[in-house]
Amino acid sequence: MSPFARWFQAEVGRREGGEAELLLAVREEFLQGQGLVHGGILAALLDSALGQAVESLGVRVVTAELSVNYLRPVREGVLLARGRVIHAGRRLFHAVGEVFSEGERVAFAKGTFYRVG
């Protein structure tokens, strides 16, 4: 496990067949000055969910591109991120995903991942 993964503490709930689900409990260090979850935390969670979805296909990848859209602020609770592969090429993989807080979508993303192994 990487040092970032140890600090981040996202729990993989499901990872198979080009899909993944991650759970992340909001902690105080994730909050920005207004008491809301920092956008970088949501982006990191989406990046992780999409990457886990791709790696569930038996490949190792790094992020080549990530685009995140934020829909509403989050203050507390447990976040659920879902990622799924929409295209698997030889070198490039495309995935999409969403983050939910208390059943409401709070952000979504699309990403491109480059195969490294």
C-alpha cells in the first residue's frame, strides 16, 4: 500500500469486471476553510475509484487525464464513489464515475488511464 493510500484510507467495497466502489469517511483534515470537503479530496476519491475499476481488468495504470465536475458541497459523512470502465484499449482506458453523499450525487468524473503493466 502506498503512503498516500495509507493516509487517505479509502476502503475498496467492490472491484471486479471493470467496476469499483470505494468508501471514504470524511475526516477533519479533508475540510477547507469553510468547513466543506476540499475539492481535491473528491477528485482523489474519483481518481482512485476510476483507477481501481480499470485495474480490476488485470492491468496496472496511471492517470493520463481526469476531469471532475462538482455538483454540491459536502460537510460530513461517508462518501461512496463508483467507477466503471467504458472503453478498454491496448494502452489507453477510459472510465467514468460518481461520488455520492447520503444518496445524493455530489460529483462526477471522466478519466483516461495509461497502461504501465
